[in-house]
Amino acid sequence: MRYRKLDANGDYSFGNQQADFHRDSPETVAQAVSTRLKLDQGEWFLDKTEGMPWKSKVLGERTAATRDGAIQKRILGTQGLTQIDSYDSNVDPDTRKFTPTVEVTTDYGQTTISETL
């Protein structure tokens, strides 16, 4: 599995040839999970059903019952991911931030993913 690295601004890295890619590592899958979580449903013009249902199942009112299930479902659909070992999430109503922290087993080893979204 090969995935183009992101720079500090979240943009694709270019100019360093093969050093611009993650390859067959837990970091490869972690970045894939991160980018999959950040894609809002309906944002990709080729498939409007692809993406996270942020407004309806995660961040909207009365979503406490659907939030974690939607995140875990999206994570489990990531290529190279074998299983979720542990999952925790935190909602901060003051800053309106949502942070899932996930320990996963990938085809290449284990890794921890923590994203503030």
C-alpha cells in the first residue's frame, strides 16, 4: 500500500520522489484513516455518498447515540486496516471539537490515531 505524505499544512508533499510516500507501514494506514475521516459526505463530486456523515450522525444535535458507530464504521472501511483494538472519543462543547482516539491493527503492525476534528 502506498499513500502520498501530507505536509504540516495538510497538503500533498511533492519534490522528493519516493520520499513523498508512505509505503507498507502503519503510518500509511493511519494517514488513510485520517483523510477518510476528514472527507465530508457529498464533498467528492464522483460519489456524493462517499464520506463521513458529520452533520447528520456525528456533530449535530442528538447524535450521541450514532456518533461513535459512524466513526468506527468509517475507520473499519479503510484499506489495510485489520481491526480496531480500542476506541475512545471526546466531545468538547465549549470549543466544538470532537477527538476520536483509536488504537488499530493494520496489515503492517499497530498504530494509534488521534484526530481533533
